Amino acid sequence: MENKSNTISPSNPNQKLQQTRVWVNGPIIVGAGPSGLAVAASLRLHSVPFLIVEKSDDIAFLWRHRTYDRLSLHLPKPFCHLPHVPFPPHFPTHPSRNHFLSYLLSYAHLFSLRPLFRHAVTDARFDPALSAWRVTTSHSAAEFVSRWLVVATGENAEPVVPEFPGLEAFLGEKTTTKTKTKKKKKVVHSAEYKTGERYRGKKVLVVGCGNSGMEVCLDLCDHGATPFMSVRSGVHVLPREMFGMSTFGLAMKLLKWLPLRLVDRFLLMVSKRMLGDTEKYGLKRPKMGPLELKNTTGKTPVLDMGTLAYIKNGRIKIVPEVESLTCSGAKLVDGREMEFDSMIFATGYKSNVPSWLKGSDFFSVDGKLKVPFPNGWQGENGLYCVGFTGKGLLGASADAVNIARDIAEKWRNQTENKSFIVYTQSLSA
């Protein structure tokens, strides 16, 4: 097989490649969101080369295109910055979506991170004969090969859309213009939601009562809509702050000294005194405490941004689970049929890893890690995972530092032993 010296140029990683097998002298990182950037920056500090492949045309696709305008980080900025670079001092305690995006752009520039854009990974598998990972993408004729593969596409790669009976029967709104009649989308996922302006004066059913569902309802109210929130299961609503500090920060301090269940009892006691009994408004609390529930199932408690006040005064109405949709609304599990102008599914996201990572049992069929935090960042045969801990940006940052340190040690040993040569092979040779 003919060897060639034609490798990817660091100054132009998006150049067209011939049909070749490209050996990468360092890890391949799949995903240019916060998790992928965190690993790459940490590797840069270890002077380890890498290749980032990203399916979209820019970094942080989820934050750019699948977040609503009013979004801000739910946790204070000390718990949300990426490794090695804190947020600027002038940023607010809870940075906005735009603040966070500007931070990520500056972060990528600081560490000279230049992903290979518009390269969605279609297949990645370990080849025992090569003792390396083989990665193919949708845009390149090249097959990338590396000793190490870092999965950084995260837990929120694809929206989860429930398949309610009668979904297609629900009618859309028609808007007449001078030239044509256009049909607006009447059912959207929260990933497509930007602002409540287009829903002014409308009755809107929001399916889901997590942080996104709560905040979408709040935004709808602020724009003159009438939201109804469908609650299927229990939810913990906590105040954003307790005793002048963030609820999350307080919980982290208490966990250093007290058992988790005792901290949960404390949080619920204080929440009830501050917010009242949420159950009488239709928000039943789960039997498991908020921290224990998060650790066990990954379900995050809601940090109240002002939504609860609207629920208490009736501007946001709580309804039970949806059984099916009708041509003009929804049928609920309690037998009621209600009419709605629009629906928004705030039903979360899922991992897409099982669709492209082949031959590995490190992930379950639904794309979740089988090994819990803090040990889920390293698999077999040079496989690493970041952003799958259910611990948010803080957990992803911790995993990124561990991954970079481990790869750097292996990379240095390999380089010293001269056991790895960077080259490009023609697949047709």
C-alpha cells in the first residue's frame, strides 16, 4: 500500500481530501460543542495534537440554533465555565445565551481550535488489526484513523418528540399574505422556539415541566399568550437562591459535610417555606429527593425563574398528561378535551451516539453511559466520553481535564517509543 505525506493542514482543516486513509497523530474529537472544546483546549496545554470533527458549520450548534432568546445559565458562572478560563468579571452571575456564545468563541480563539466543519460522523469503530479507531464522515472521502476517539456529542444531540396519537390531525394556522397563503407550524419542539411573540393572544399547550417547559411558559406569558403546561410526572421546583447564595452552591457546600438525603430534606424544607406547597398547584413532588433523583435518573430539579408566581395567580394553567391529540387540541388523561392554537414540546433531548458508534458496549441503546460519574469518561481501546455525566458543564469540564491528562501520557509514551508514524494511505492502493 502506497504511503503519502498528504495530511490535513492545521491552517486549513476544511480542505478537500482525496479518497484516503488519514492517520491522525493524536485523538479524534467528535463534536465542537462545549465538551469537545474543553477536551481540545486541555490537550493543547499538554501540546498534544488532535482533530475535531463537527457536523455543523460552526462551534456550539446547540447553543446557537436550539436555544430560546431569553435563556441564561441556570447555575452561577463559577459552576459553568470551561477548564482553564473563567468567565470575564463583567459577565452577570447567570450569563445569558449570548454571553455564553461569546465566551465559547473567545475560548476557541484563545486555544486556536479549528474544527473540521460540516463533517458529520457516520461510522466510528475500533479496528483490532490497526489497533486504532476508524472514523468516516458524511462530507469527506477520507477515513480518519487514530489510536484515540473522544465522543463529545453530548446528551442533547437530538430533540425528543413524543408520538401522540392524532398528532397529524392537529390543524395548523394559516396566515394570508398578498401573494400566497402560508401554513405556520403549529407543533414545535422547544429546540425551535425562540420567543413568544408569534403566540400573542393564543392558547398554547406546553408539554413538559422541566426547566425548559417552565421557562417557555414564562416567556409566553410575558408575550401575551395563555400557556397551559402538561405535567406527566412529579417535579421538584426549588428557588434559584437560598439565604443569599445559589441553591446549587449551597447544596454543594452541604454535601461536603452531610449525607445526600439529609441535604435533600433540608432543600425541600427551605423550598416549602419560600415557595409554598407546590402540590396544591398541580406540581406533585417525586418521592425521591431532588439531588438523589438527579443522581439516580438524571432528572434535573427546576430552579424557579419566576414561573411559579404565574402558576399561583392562574396565568399559567397546569393540566394533566396528554392522552392524544385532536384536530383542534388535545385529550387529557382525565377525559377532558381542550382546544389549543399551538403546542410546544419541551420534552428534552437524547444522545445520537448509537447511530454512529459501532461495536462498543460502553453506551446503552438509548445513548447513555453504562458507567456512572465520575468513572464514565474512559472506555476500552482508547475510547473516551465527555458530556454524558448528567452533571452539566461542571461535570463535562472535570471529565475533559481527566481525558486530556490520560491521552497526553499515552501520547508521550508512544512518541518516545516511536511506535506511531503520521501518514496518509490511499484506500485504493
